[in-house]
Amino acid sequence: MKLPDAAIVEKVRQWLAYADEDLRVARHGFSMPEPPPCRAIAFHAQQCAEKYLKAYLVFHAVDFPYGLCSHNSSGYTECGAGTDLVAAGRRLSSLFL
């Protein structure tokens, strides 16, 4: 496997860092007083997943124009993302973080 160039690696790291930030915010919501802010937790969890998907697409040099590949899971498939995204996300995280 050919390693991506430095610009791609940096962009993947940025998307992963943004995703991790959203995940931290979502987790923090569970530590807040009852009742937890479920909508805010869900929003940040969704944002986290979307940013991990974008890191995957950048790593695989798949262009994702705004609008087509955001806010619905079918858009990612249309852009060329594979079906085993969880495993791919774990591999990316282990390589870049």
C-alpha cells in the first residue's frame, strides 16, 4: 500500500481531531445533571461519526462535495465509502492518533 502524502496525512489528522472533540463533548453530556441533554449528546455523536467518515474518505482520496456526502448515510456510499467503516475508522485512528 502506497503511503499518502503529508498533506493528506495532515487533513486526516484534522478530521480525526475534530471527531474526537465532538465525541468528548457527547460523553461530557452524560456527566451533566439529570436529565442529560439528549439532543445535544445525539448531535455531537452524529457529528463525530460524520467527521470519522470524512477522514476515511480523505485517506482514500475520495472527493466529497458539500451537500452530496453530508447529513445522510447514503451520500457516503455514493461517494465511494465502503461498508466496513467502523473497522476502517479504527485503523485510521491507530495510524494517525
